[in-house]
Amino acid sequence: MFAVLSLDMGAAMKTLVLTLDLIGTFVFALSGAAAGVRRRVDIFGVLVLSFVAATSGGIVRDLLIGATPPAAISDWRYLGVSLLAGLTIFFWHPTVERLRTPVQVFDAAGLALFCVAGAQKALVFGLEPEMAALLGMLTGIGGGIARDVLLNEVPSVMRADVYAVAALAGATVVVAGDALSLPTAPVACAGAALCFGLRMAALRYDWQLPVAPIQDAGEANDGTADRRDSR
């Protein structure tokens, strides 16, 4: 009986991870496609961006935990979901654009779902809690990094605003819930909600992480000139 119950719980966990992965794939693909449309990329480029943004984080995650070949390239549903999202944005972009800051909203939603799914899958594969949380964060930020690099932009995670920290917070909730043996689905929802809330609050209130103080080149030149004038 206990063996059957354990098998059912394992199957339920895998189903939850797959569901979160596919939903996250869709919303991150929307983010990649919307960014491509804004940069006036053609339809092929939009579809490439939708797939890359949707699957890069998951591919890196699967390679690191030994889940090969990665689900994103071995399961047709990931490609189908990302292409569907790309076509949706390409043909109905004016409708989507009416939403407030659509790219940022989709990106925050994808970040939230992927950090949770990444942490869950890492736990399923037996990683230690700390590493599972970090891998959840990496899963969340990988697609955004790939998207921004292809568009020749500085990746969001490299800027001062709260991005990777939000993903780490969401993944940490999942790991903590697993350690406390709390119900998986509510914990996953709580982790995703925390990540999404932090990311959107950071955008709304311009929350920034500390950056190293450096002297502006213009200020440095002015100071040099002042010193010369004083001699």
C-alpha cells in the first residue's frame, strides 16, 4: 500500500512539474515574441525568440541535473507551446499591447513559474535544498538572458533591478515547503506568487540592488581640469 502511495505521489509530482514547465514555457515564449515584435523582427525571428526565451533555462537545468536529453528538445509539447505563443503575439500583438507593460508582465510570470518548476524538478532528482533553490533561480533567469543577448541588450539579471533575487525567493519557498513536508501545490503557488509579486513591485516602485560607486568620466575630467587650474 505504501509503495503504491509513494508511486502515486511521485507521478503527481512529475505531473505538477510538467504542468508548471509548460505554462512557464508559454508565458516566457510570449515575452520573447513580444520583445521581438517591438524590435521589428520578422516572423521567423519572433518564433526563434519565443522558443529560445521559453526553453533556455529549462535546457540548462536539465543538463545540470542529468535529465538528458532535455525535455525542451525531446518533448514536442515544448516546441508546440512556444510556437503557439509566438504566433499569438505576432498576429495579435496590438491586442496584447493594450495590456500595461506586456513584456514585463509576461517575463515576470515566466520567471515565477520557471523558478518554481526548476526547484521542484531539482528536488525530484535528489539535489540538496540549497542547490535546488539555486537551480530554480537559474531556470527562471536563463530564458530572459538568452532573449536579451539575441536582441543585443544587457540581460535584465545583470542590471540593478530585482530579478534573480525574486526568482531565488520563489525557489526558496518551494524548497522550504518540501523540507517541512507541506502540500506541494499550495507551496508552488505561494512561491510563484512571491516571485511574481517581488518582480512587479520592483518594476512599480523602482527597487534597486546596490551597485558599486564609480566616478563618472565627465566628473573625473572636470576634477582634473580643476586641479590643473589651481596650480
